[in-house]
Amino acid sequence: MDIYNLVSLIGVFVLMVPAWLLSSDRRRMNLHAVGWGAGLQLLLGMLVFWVPFSRDVFAWLNDAVLKLLDAAQAGQWFLFGPLAEPAKTGGFVLATQALPTIIFFAALMGLLYYWGIMPLIVRSFAWVFARTMRVSGAESLCTATNIFVGIESMTAIRPYLARMTRSEFCTILTAGMVTVASSTMGIYVLYLKDLFPGIAGHLIAASILSAPAAIVMSKILYPEDGQPVTLGRTVDVHIERESSATEAVVAGAMAGVKLVVGVCALLIAFLGMIALVDVGLGWIGARIHFDLSLGRLLAYVFQPFAAVMGVPWQDTAVSARMLGERLVVTEVPAYQHLAEAMKAGAFTHPRSQVLTAYALCGFAHVASLAIFVGGTAALVPERRKDLADMGPRALLAATLACLQTGAIAGTFFIAP
């Protein structure tokens, strides 16, 4: 273990400090959940990076995802022709070469849920979280579900939403924003697969690592002050089961279409808004003779956090720019810019790109806050105020949890 690994290990705990300082009640903090959550992250990190057998498993998962991506591209090649191939378009086109994979993976997840494979995997993770961290069965199940899907995870605990405590709401919103859905993970893999060996396996590991991190940060920021109905109980996945495998694929594909449209709308809206803000900041900067932009400001904010995460100081400015970008524009352009930075040789140390890739693996951004609060409120409108109150706190918890996942990766990463 070198000095950078030690910095990352210390950073895992230092990143809890901002959450503790902003906690709603520092005296109520669930030390058991926090301690076991940090322990689970360290154990999983050690398995991912140091244990040969588990490394082989994630390598196999990486190969499986790449084969699935090849299969996914068959449909988009048929639909878009030459526009689906970077070699024929002269560059990467997000709309025709990446976004269609969301539809394929959404359909595949629908089929895996119909066959009962995903519920079994989700229940296994939920059991581990509930037993080790002693949090409620409902929030454990929702957190586990979020490792694989997005806003749909809320439907898995729909019968329990109305009676959830505010702390449980903070946890499930945080879990939604700290992980990434399998349907969108394919986009990040497409960006990085030629530059980052084993990226699919690493991103799967990052999503798993972030689940206990979500519980840790949310329980520090808003400790439990009520009595969860499902505390100490194991709850089943609530599924509206389709009548056939074909219907499951169709329903999944239609959900994927909605997600693609949502991603397009958010990118158009937020990238435009950021450009508009930059116009105003540029006007101010011209008068004070300083290059001013939102990206530059956020990079200054995130640079110390990148350093605490274990990124070598000379690379923190590059890493921080992407971390700040994810917060306001979503992780899609942030991963694109990570690929561009790697291609241009912008990082001086290989650990910088690994930690940045892990820390970016989450929906911790403003648009996601609206999606998860609004989507959950639609399922339980009588709790809209509690959800809205917990939203900003959950976004902060998710941001810190993503950084903590990067620190876990930095603790065990050893440059080849």
C-alpha cells in the first residue's frame, strides 16, 4: 500500500465529516449502520481489487456486458444504418450509437424480472444490508433494487411508501441517486471500453459499492427519528408481473423508450441552461479579466474532494471538472469528457482515471433529484412534502457517497 492508497483509506472516513456537520441530529447517528456500511464497502473493495476469484467474476461480467452491447447494436444498426457506426460518421454520435442501448437493456431487465432472476438477486443484497446494518427491510430492498434499475425501484416497495419515516425517505432517494441503472450503464461502457480495460466490470462493482455508501451517508445526514414499520423484517419485491415473456420484453422496451426521451430532454435542457449561465458568467469575467464559467467554479469546489478521494493533486483539476459537471449536467457528458481526457493523456497517473470513473458512477445530479422526488411523490402523493424536504439532503448524501465509492476504489487500486 503506497501513500495514495493510504490517502484514499483516510478519505473514506473524512468524507463522512461534511455529512456529520450537516446532520439533522448528530446525537442520534446510527453508529452500527455507519460502521457496518463502511466495513461492507471496504470488504467489497478488497474483493473487487485484491481477491483473484472475485476479480475473475468481475472480468467475466465485463465480457458478458460487452457481448450484450454487441447484441444490442444489431437493432440500432438495422434502424440507423451507417449512423450507428462511429467509423462511418466520423465520430461518436450519442443519439444513434449509445442511447438505443438503453431500450435493449430495459427490455432485458424486464425479461429477467419476469423469469424471477432479478428478484432473487435483489432479495439477496437486501438481506445482507438489513442484517448487517440493521436498517428497515423496505429501505434495504429499495437500495438493493437500485443497484440494477432506476426510478422503477420505488415500485418494488410501493406498499410501504405511505408509512415510511423521513429518514427512510432520505435513504431511498439517496440510493436512487448514488447508483446507476443497468440500462444506462451501457452508455458509459461504450464511451470507455476502448480506453479502459474491464470498464464494465468496474462500473458494476461501483454500483454495488455505492449501495452501502448510500445508507451510510443518508443515516449520518438524517438519522432515524421514528419507528420504521419494516425494521427487522424481510420484505418481498412488489412486482406487477406480465402475463408472458413477450409482454415483459415489450413493457421493458417501452419503458426504455421513455427513459431515452427523458435523457434526451434533460441533456438538451440542462446543457442549454449551463451555456446560458456561462454567457452571464463570461460577461462578468470579461469585466474582471478572469475566465469565469460554471464548470470552472464547480471544479474549484470539487478539487479538494477529489484530493481527499485519493486523486494525485496534479490530476485533481481534471477530475473535479467532471465531478462538478455530473452534478449539474448529468453523468453522460461527464463520462464522455472522461473518455476524451484519457484519450488526450490529460491524467498523469493511472489511478486518477479509475477513481474518477468510480466516483462518476451515479445519478447524483439536479435532474435526478427532480426525477426521484417527483416519481416517488406520484406513487404516494400524501407524502409529497416529506419527499420534497428530503430531496436536497439526499442529493448531498448521494454526492458524498459517490465520492466515497471513489475513495474505496483508491484504497485498493494498485497501478499495473
